[in-house]
Amino acid sequence: MSSSPSPAQPARLVSNLLAEEPDLRDLVENFVNGLDDRLSRLRSACEKLDWQQLVLLTHQLKGAAGSYGYPQLSELAATMEQAVRARTADQLSDWLRQLEQLVAAAHAGLQPE
């Protein structure tokens, strides 16, 4: 029997911070648990093409994700921030899907293996 994950299981994204500071697990969990709300606010701002809110939200996510040890999230948020500062909306829905996948993977990364 194979131990590889089934296609329905999200990838696991584990915070780099936890590898260095396991005592910070509660802080990292709080950050990950707040990602759903951040994603919801980003979706809403995208639907409205609220550029000011999009710049703010992507900038905040870029910094927070980097601080909590999620460079993949931070890099994607930085890419989104550059695009929304230039008011380029053509890839926003693709980036949101990628963010959704990374958020699901971050949640999965908090679960025991």
C-alpha cells in the first residue's frame, strides 16, 4: 500500500519559523487561522476592484506571511501587490486561486502527519 497523499489532500505548507522556534506554534496557528479572513477580504476587494484596499491587503499579507515563516505566501502577495499598484487586474483571479491553495496547505501543515 502506498503512503503518498491522495489527490484530494492539500499539500502541506509548514512555517519555517516553527523549525527554528517551535515554542511559537500558538502564534503561527493564530496567523494561519486568520488567513481565511484575509483571503475573504482580498476576494471582496478583487470583486470591487478596490485598488486602495488591494494594495493594503496584499502589502500586509506580504509582510505578515514573511514574518510567520511562509515565504511562498509572502512572494505571491508581493507579486500581487506590484500588480495592483500598477492597476493590472488580468491575473487577480489566478493569484487568488493560488492563494487559496497555499492557505489550505498552511492549514494542512499545522495538522500532525
